[in-house]
Amino acid sequence: MSDSKIRIACVGAGYFAQYHIEAWTRVSNVELVAICDIDTEKAQKLADKYQVPKVYKGIETLLEDSVVDFIDIITPPSTHADLINRISQKGIHIICQKPFTRSLAEARVMVKLAHARKVSLFIHENFRFQPWYGKIKELKDQGILGGLHNVQLKLRTGDGWGDDAYLNRQPYFRKMPRLFMYETGIHYIDVFRYLHGEIVEVYAKLGTFNANIKGEDHALVVFTFTDGTTALLDANRYNESNTDDPRYTFGKITLEGRKGVIYLESDSSLFYKPLGEDPVNVDYVRSNVNFAGDCVYHAQSAMMKSYREQFDFETRAEVYLRNMVVLEAVYKSAATNQPVRV
């Protein structure tokens, strides 16, 4: 592949676009050439801030006027299928924010479409790129736990309890019939699979604390892995945590094994406690910039590396489908009050 810069255009100038756009300015050998949004005032503000040369109101104008290698979709999920269809018709590679699509069936259609048109389709699943998870996986793979038998993740973001919940960032959250697991919980399905492999069964309790929103805002889900290891997701966006920035690590995680425990605190401190011994602080590189440990930058850097070096990216759409299969099992379990095999 040529050493020339990869040309990127972003579609979407809403709340989360700022993190994508700022991160692109730091990714090596990338040129951010355009931002597209129906609200051109928002798009222009971002373009001015990050020195992006062009702004477009409509996707068709962008596709006709700009020469790009990748388009980064940062819009609500209801728009994704149409955008993927239009962009892939032009043979342009695609990065798509999660939630990927409105349904598993729609996602499968998009994967087949991208394959038929020979375009890369990457899902911007960035939580696995938070630096603490990389370090936890490294420690686990070194065998210091002596075999994993349980994972527990507790999340309390405290941004969904008021009458005005989500209005300041992503107001469309309020009307989504599926909310927590579809929008946030799927991150942890992916993180659990990243840390320990495939999930074969789920048992879920979902509900809504805030009467001002349509979808669920809390979840208690037990995941079972192929080897019988379990993971518990205990999460809600209603209650607050006792940390200054609950959106830095988005919670705490504990991994318990036969030789000891690895645990992450909300401030990103990481510890290993061997059985019968004092905890040991684990030193690792992380930074509280951009979003959640700079995971957006790390994800985008990894995508571009895989594209340049022509190896399969770890959250390419056809692999990401498995997260959505697990997600459907979660909703089925909650609806039937029964464990569901995946």
C-alpha cells in the first residue's frame, strides 16, 4: 500500500463527533478532509476548531465532491444502514459507530453488502482499546491468575436520573425502546469477549428506573463463557458513583482466579492481589485525554494500522456480529426470565 496519507471524512457533528475528529488529528499518516452534517453550523464549528478544510450538508454532495478513502459514520444508529449503502456504492471504506444498526438482521445485510462491494467495514467499538483492558488482558494471559473463574463489572454513571436525562448530550436516547444494553452494555459484551473469549449463555434482568425515558437504564446480566467461567455485569446509568469522573473508566472490574485477583478502580488504578499477600500496584501507561483513556484515538490508530498493513481488524463488522448475537440473547433472556444459550 502507498505511503500517502489516508483521507478521512466524518459524517455527523453531534456530541460524540468531537472525540473522533480530535483523535483523527493525531493519528499518523491520516488527513481529515471533510465533515458532513445536516446542521452545517455545528459542522463548521468543528471544522474551524480542528482545521478541517471542507463542510458538507448532505452525504450525496460529499460523495460527489470529495476524494476520500474512508468515511467515519458518527450519527444515530437509525441512519447507519442507509449511509453504509450509499457510501459502499462508491467503493469507499467505512468506519461505523456503535450501535452498528437497528437490528441483527439489518447488520447481517450490511455485512453482506460491504463484502459484495469489496469495502472494509469497521465498527468503532472503542472500549476494548481503553488502556486498562489491554493491561488486564496482558496480565491474565501471563497466567498470574492461575486460571480465571469469575469477572465482575460494576458501572454507575449517574447521568440518567433527572427529568432532563441525556438531553445535554444524546437526547435521542430518551426515545430508544432499547437503551442500556443496546447502547452501553454492548461495550461490555465486547470487552468480556476480548478478555476471555466466546460467550455461550446469558441470564439477564433489565429494567427502567427513570420514568422519563422509554428504554431500560439498568441491567444485571450473568454471562457464561465456553470454559464455564462467568462474568457479572451490574450496571445502571441512574445512580451515581463516588468518583469524580465516572466516565473515565466507566466503572470497576474485578477478575478472580485460582491464584489471586486483578482489580481496576474508577480512577484507573490497577492492582494484583495474590492469595494471602498484599495488593501490588500495577504500573501501566494511560492518559485522561479525549474520551475514556483516549480509547477513540487508540481504536482509530489500530484501524488505520490494519488497513495499511492489510491484516484483519479485530472489530471488523463480520466479527462484531457475534456481539449482536449475544445482545439479542440478553433481551430474550430478560423477556422470558430464563437463561438463553447463544
